[in-house]
Amino acid sequence: MFVPLHDTNPLKKIRFQYVTVGLIALNVAIYVIFQTGWFIPLADEDVTAFAVVPAKLLASTGGGTAFFANGAVLVPERLTLVTYMFLHGGWLHLIGNMLFLWVFGDNIEDAMGHIRFIMFYLMCGIFAAMLHAYMLPHSDLPLIGASGAVAGVIAAYLILHPKVKVWVLALWRIPIKITAAWALGIWIAAQFVSLLFESEEAIAWWAHVGGLVAGAVLILFMRRRGVVLFDRTRGGA
């Protein structure tokens, strides 16, 4: 598995990736403020209230209003399709997702524009959670994390820029420069292999697959006019 560090793919349409940076800042702020216990710690049941729980989501009518009661937060189940992607299970979970978003999100934002990228990111995350819930309808395990939305970014990047060179850490320690097709293709293949052979529900493989499918489909329709698919540009040194 590769850890992405940097790509050689400059922005072409936008001056700065405001949405990508904003999403990273929001995810980090929520984790630091509410989940580390340093500022406004949420109890475990409160965090779970903002997570997607398949059994509850599919049994819910989606009504109601979020409020505090008896120390717990009650949130409409449909709203958790958005809130879940801004919570994380630990620093490694958060850093991993945000690193992928930092390296690859700016070029997808560039290909779509700021507003459409926000919509793209949220739709990928929502579809990821829905597929996870429908494939595991009886699961009581809470789903949290931006992995589904980030998987959509990864799929879109692979479709747009497979030849761009990316600096990655191989085996967590060896820096090498390879094409996005290899770096992201191996990551995507690992998700499907894990889905087939891993029985551990703690990792939401179906959410990753859902995000990948959503990203691959949405990029076809949401990219700017003139943005080509499978760009042959290889990027600089």
C-alpha cells in the first residue's frame, strides 16, 4: 500500500483549492474540539448519534429535530448521511483521509469548480454510506469517517489524471515516484480484495466501494466543459 505525499499536477482553472482546504480544516477542527476530549468532549453515545448505523437508518422515517436530551444527542437518521463523514475514529484515521484529500482533492476541485466540488464530495459520501447500509442492513456498528467521500475523489482523479506522477511512501518508509494509475489503482484493488476476503466489519469496505462508484460516475457529468478524461499529461519532474 502507498501513502501519497505530493503530485506533480498544477492547478489550471482555479487560483487556490479553497474547498479542499476548508474540508480538511473542518474535519480537523471537529476532531480536535469534539473527539479528543480537550475542549468540548462528546460522549461515545453522542458521537454514535452522528454516525450512520445501518439498522437504525433503514428502520427510520427520517423525521425529528436534533437536540440534547439526557446527555445524548438525538439526530434524524437521514441527517447522519452527512454528519458521519466529519467524524473519525482516531488520529491515524483522520490523517490518512485528509492526506489523500490534500494530495488529490485540489485537482478535482479544479476540474469542477468550487461549488460543484462541494456537491460532488457530499454526494460521494452519502452514496457510500447508503451502499454500506444496504449491504449490511442489520449492522449496529456505527459508520464514521470521510473515507467514502475521499474514495470518490480518488476514483475521479484516476479517471482524469492516470499518467500524472505522484510521490508516495512505499511500505510506509520508502519515497518513490510513480504514476497515479499505479498508486491509486493498487489502493482501489485493495478495497475490492478486502471486500471479498475480509470478514471484519470494523472497516467499511462497502462504503469505500460506494464512494469509488459514485466518484467514477459523477466526474463524467460534473467536470467542467473541456476537461478531458484520461489526460495523457505526465506531469513535471
